[in-house]
Amino acid sequence: MLDSVLIINPGGIVYWKKDNLKKELLNSLIQTVFIQEKEPDNYILKYKRKNEMIFIAIHSRQFALPFVDDLLEAISAKYVVGSDFDSEYSAILKGMEKTKVVKQPKAFEESDKFKNTLRGSNEVKSPKPFQKKDKQVKKTGKEGRAWDASGAASTASTTKLDFSSEDSASAVSKSLIGKGLQAQSDGTVNAMELDVPTLEPTKSSIFSMFSNLTAKPLTEEDLVKPMLKMKEHLVNKNVAADIAQKLCDTVEKGLIGTSVSKLSSIDVLIKKEMTTALSKILTPITSTNILHEIAESKEREEPYSIAFIGVNGVGKSTNLSKICFWLLQNKLSVLIAAGDTFRSGAVEQLKVHVRNLCALEEGARLELFDKGYGKDPAGIAKDAIKYAKNEGFDVVLIDTAGRMQDNEPLMRALAKLVTENNPNKIIFVGEALVGTQSISQLTKFNQSLKDFSYQANPRQIDGMILTKFDTIDDKVGAALSMTYITGKPILFVGTGQTYTDLRRMNVNSIVNTLLKD
């Protein structure tokens, strides 16, 4: 016995129905199936989509109705919008019910009692030996190696095992090069976009058809628990707690008063609004095309300078070398200024990078400008920029010493370097691992550049590089937190140990990862 049959369009308009269920129960059943993706306890709901229409049939689990699928198929084939479908439906249903298989009692010859008689025992055939059925899908095992008549491996097999080719040797000798750069149509080489797991497509489209049914405005009370759940979710993704709260407050204000169907999931609405809010924060409002800015500097016959700043041990020198390799790939000449005159071994580390990069990029014009240890970093940067202009270098990369954000003398020295040299880009290098700690570092670095510059319009951070992004799985909240605090873009993320392990941030991928369960 069918309890409900409905024909509706994706907009939620009911064109025809035979309904014996209360509206509240019907709503609950549809919500259970389409939103919670569960099977109802006492009912079975089946549906079919055809020609922009949705055909739904619901019946009690107490009755086995094997013809329901055929019924939906027949209804979808016969229904015409605007027609009087009652008589047509009755005829279809009557025909379906007649075709039901009626269970007949067994004949005596088919019963166990007959088998116990003399005639029955003679007629009963011995069962066939058990035979294991072949599985339709075979597991993929190791591929057998082919051998020729002489006992040697075939050419096809040995080709797969041959690692002595020139390409293989080249790959090993250039182990410092990954696959993170790709050629562009305009002849430049750019970092590939960050590839992070994307959110599976939401199934909300299937229940958008119910948007016009029993709509009601959302209240603050409706949103308390879902918004608390969303905040906890963001914090678990490494978003700073205060930023997660501000985002949730913004989304909540936008949703209060919004008309929503009782059949719609509030969580889906929150996720949709949060997607918009996150995308707005992460999308750069200023240009991130460094190559274009370098080209403009070349036209003015001025070297383009980039200062790398950050705390100790985050990978400033390593990521400076990655940026350097990217610039060399774009046929630009680079001068590296060794501005870290405090850390023992800092200059030697840069020398190793310069030697490796020159070996990897044939014909590259790359030099290291250093004056040893204990010198004024601001003076070294100034002399390096002057030298680069005289010698015709395209780009100057300024390495700086790592310093804690609370170390005032070193922060003053950094502000002096920025004020005296006015680099084209000031890039903050931070770890994706540290989470809320990165907010304190970033905020205090920015504030120090402002407080210790003694200028009316002090320079501040222009962009960021997030390092060790390959170690955080889906805990990408630091990217959101740092962008939210500064309003500046994340230019690159570091994803490994080779010179090409540099990626451009993909806003959609980051948003999807933040919202993924």
C-alpha cells in the first residue's frame, strides 16, 4: 500500500499528489533521506528525476512493494503537466498490482514429505559438488614478467626495469628540482597552484526542490548551536579562535531573518554563507603578479628589491632560494644580499644555494653580495641595491636575520632596513604549523615596522609566504588568519625541500579544505 506519491518540479511546486501522510511526517521523511542521507525507520522513500520533474513514492516498511520502481518509471513516462492525472495514475497502479507475483502453495511433489517416500527418494537428484563461482571483479595482482624462449626477460619487461637512460640519470642528478613550476602561454614560468583536497560537491541541489515548502525565517535561537559547531570546526582547522568567532558573527547576522524551508539544512545554508565570507577574505585586493612589477622596474632601469622578514627558523633563506630559482627560470638576473649578519653560517648557507642554483640553471646570472658578519644589515642592503643598479641586475633578494617579535633592538634594526631602502616588496615568511602564534608574530612585525620607522606613511608587510604547508594535512587555518589580520595576500606556500616546491595559493581549494569535514 502506497502512502504518498508526489510529482513536483525543482522549484518545489507540487503538480500532482496522492497523499495519505501528514505534512509534518512527509517533511520529516524527505529531510531524513535527502538532507541527513539516512533511511527512515518505518518508511521507504524512492524517487526518480526526469524532464526537470521529481517523482516520489513513499510506503510503509510493513509492505513489500516490488513494483515501486516500475511505477515511478511508468508515471514519469505518462505524466503531462497540466493534465488530470488521477485516472491515468489509477490505471497504472491497478496494472502494477495485477502483475505482482502471487505466492502459491507448493505441490506435494515439491514438498519434503514427498522426498521421504520411495518414489520421491528415487527422483531426488544428488546435489552437484560445490563449485566456487568466479568473481566478476578480479583483484589486481602483480603483473607477471614475460620470458622468451631463451629464458631471458622480454623487451617489454626489461624496458620497464631500465633506469639507466639519460632522462633517469638527469632526474637523479637534479634531485633538487621538483615539478612545481610550469611554463605559461606568454613565455614566463610560474609556480603551480596549490593542490589541496577539495570539498566533495554538496548534495544540497537535490533538496533545493523543496525551497518553497513550509518556509520560515531563521531566528538567532535557530543559529546558536549550528554556529557554535561551525566555530569549533574552524578552530580545529587551525583558525585563530577570535577570528573564527568574528566570522561566525558575520555569517549569523547575514542569516537571521532569511526564509528557509523546514526541509532545508541550516548547516548547508551556513556553509554557503561561510564560503562567501572566506572567499572574500582570501581573494587578493592588490596585484600579486610579481613578474609584471619586475618588468615595470626594468623599464625604469631600476632593480626590483624584495626583503624577506620573519622569526627564527621559519625557512626565510630556503624560500628565498626557491623564489630565486623561479626568477632564474624566467631569465631574470638576480643578486642576493646577505643581510643576516647575526646567525652563524647564514652567509655560508646562501653561498651553497648560489652554487646549486648556478649549477642547475645553465647560463644563469646570479651573485651573492655579502660583507661578512657583524655589519649593519641596512647598509648591506643599500650597497647591494646600488651595486645591482650599476651592474644591471634585474632583482635584489634581501635576506634578513630571524628575530623574535618582542626583541625591540632587532625590530628597530629591521624597521631601519625597510625605511632606508624602501624595498619594492616586504614579504613575511611564516610557518603554516604555528597557528595562532603566527598571528602574534605577524601583528607585532607589522606594528614594529610602523612604530620604529618614524615616517608619516610607514611601509608595512606587502605579502606572505607560508612554509611547511606540506606537513599540515587539512589544518590550513593559518592562511586564513594571517590574511584576515593583514588584509594582504599569501603570495606563495612552501611544500617541500626542492627548489620548485613552491605553490601559488588556490583560494577555492583553501576554502573547500577549511569547510571540509
